[in-house]
Amino acid sequence: MKTVVVGDVLLDTDITGSAQRLSPDAPVPVVDVDSIRRRAGGAGLVARMLARDGHDVALVTVLSDDGASAELRAALAGIAVTAGPSGAPTPVKTRIRAGTQAVVRFDEGCSPPPVPAVTREMLSVIAGADAVVVADYGRGLTAVPQLRHALEAAAGRVPVIWDPHPAGAGPVPGVAAVTPNLSEARQSASGPGGVGAGAGTGGIAAALHAAAVLLERWKSRSVVVTLGALGALVHPAAGLPQVIPAPDVQAADTCGAGDRFAATLALALARGTALEPAAEQAVQAAAGFLAAGGVAALHRGKAPVQLHSGSLDAMAAAGAVRGRGGTVVATGGCFDLLHAGHARTLSAARRLGDCLIVVLNSDASVRRLKGNQRPIIGQEDRAELLLSLGCVDGVLIFEEDTPEAALERLRPDIWVKGGDYREDQLPEARLIRAWGGETVTVPYHPARSTTALAAALARVG
């Protein structure tokens, strides 16, 4: 499957260091530079994400012939780039950070450029796409009539996701989804018949109003408004809107999350996934991108974090707690048919530290341990039920018969089991001691068990 990214590219420069003192010339921090990294931004970032994930990706854009463009081409190495002449200097955005805190950003060459030229080769690449992501950064490319005709033709046969810009051209009719953030949606919907940029409502209400206006204006099949920590609002042209909640992720820099969202949505729709579950995948991917470190992780080659809905990934949750000097607690089991005994054990375990990670047997692991009739509930649903409990901070699913490999990855400070276990029944206790952890038990409630509950349900059936 070939994904074509169409849009404006920028050169992003990240200057990172530490700030321990103020300048004697002015009350500003002095940043001692540790590293300078240059990367492709805009549509180039979308293409880099897709290529890094192993997808067949092509980038259609315009490029200058200046020194910054040479650095940009180097940052796009390994990606098939088809570019026309931009007729303007390469836009460069330079961010200076002290640790994870942004200090200042400098923009160069970002004034409105002339309308760029579009080549026959650029149009040919779009015609061969299986999915298209339009990453508009307001540089005029998406306003070129020949390009718009090619994109409208593509929208009639493959999913086209349009990530808009307030200074850019509106999307062509018929695209599968337009993905503004809330600010962009409100700004685009302002004016006659719109909600007004200064409308008093915020959050979901503002997104609903803006999406309804933009659906009519843009003639797209859907508008998906990204809402940051709230997730996303999916508003199809036909049917009820749906709010997709986001996992709880703390991120100092959200740059690139919208690009990750749009790219994942395009891939999911191209695989035949329906709009709402595709948007859910995109929300999870954007959250995982931020949990893994965002754009900074692209330099380190760090893989995106896979998140369960409603919670940080188990490893990310544990890492965050350790970073604060806290105590990581873990417990494990099948947790098939949650009951009051489970709730009591989990609640007791959570009180022993600063986060509780449940190490959960996969479906295959449960079948090997308990027979082919189990589990009654699949692993993803079991994980979601566990995460819905306020005392559970993360779930780590393992495929083996015993949790040792998962525990080796997690390395909890405290491993908790029910009081019905003896020390000789917990071979993992020795492993826990290897990194200085402790194994403890909490009270067991014998009148409550999954087996007894399953038998009672069978009698009812």
C-alpha cells in the first residue's frame, strides 16, 4: 500500500541545552547548548513518521535551492521525494529548549510565498496513491488548481485525509476526513454562518458547532476535530457525532501529534477500517507518540508506545512514577470475570505504592493454564475493565505461562499476590529480589472466585 503525503515542508531545528544562570546583560536565561538537531517538518514530518514505521511512502512537495533546502533534503533521505520549485526561501523554525522547557522560537523565511509551480511528475505520484495525507502549512501549494484537480480525483477512489491550515486553501470536496484542531476549526468556521472565532462556548460544544458548519462548507465525508487531552470529535456527514477519549498522557511538547493522528487515520481507512474505529486508532497513536517522547524520540529511533484506552501504557506509567522517585507496585493474574475479590485485592495493592500495574495473562496463556473454555472474556476487554478501575494505572499483557519475562521488563518495586499463595508457589519472588524488589501478599477472600462465578452463570443459562 502506497501512501502519498502532499504538502509544504519546513526545516525544523532543535537546539537543546541546560540553563543554570541568567545573562548579566538582561534577565534572560543562558542556555549551554548540548545538541543541535535538524529534521523535516510539516509534510516532511508526516512522511518521515510513515517511513520510520516501515510504510511505502512518497512525498509530493516543493523545494527551494538554498542551503536550508539542502539540509532538508538530507533530513528526507530514504524517502521518495517528488518536488517542484518553490520560488521562495526554505522556511526554517528554530526552537531553543532548556531541558524540556521551550525558551524561544525563531522563524525564518515564513512570510507568504508566491504560488508555487506543480509538475506533471507530482500529479502522476498522486494518481498512483492508495491513500493520501494532505499536510497543508499555508504555503500556497494546495491552492494550485492542477493539484486540487488531482486531489479531488484521488478522493473519489482512495481515502484522502486533509490536515488544514487557517492560512491555506480549503479542502477539495469528497475527502474522507478533514482534521483541524479545535482552534483551527473555530477559526475556519468563523464569519457568515459560522460560530465566530470568539464564540463563548468551548470544548466539545464549540467543536460540534464548528464541525457542522465545516461539513457544509467543505463538502467532506467527515470532519474530525482533534481536542488535545480530550481526544477527538468525529462528525460524519451522515450520522451522529462521536467523541473519542484520549489516554492520559503528560507531554511537554505536543509538536507532531496532529501529524501522527492524520497519518494513522489515513492508513486505517485505507485498510478498510470504518471511520470511528479508525479515529480511535489515530487518537491512540497520537497519545503513544507523545508518551514515547514526541518528535524528540524520532532522533533516538524510539518506537511509539502502544496505549490501552483510558490509561498510560504500563511501561510509561512506571517510568513516570520512577522519575518522581515513587514506588511501582505490580500484581498479576487472568482476571477473567472481575468480581469483588479482585477489586479488594487490587485496591489493597494500589495502596502499597504510587502506581499499580497489572501483569495480565493473554488469551493464549489463559487457555494453556485453565483449558479451552477459558477465558470467558478476551484480553483486550479484560484490560479495559481493569483500567476502568481507579486503582489500576496500567496493564501489561504477557503471552507466556508465567509472568517472569514481563516482570523483567517492568521491574516493580513490590510484587503483590493474594494471601492464598505460598512462597513456594511464587517462583517469580526470587526474580523480584534480583533487583531489590519485595514480594508481599494481601488478604484473600475465598468466597469470591471466577470459577464459582462462572459456574453460577452456567446454572442461570
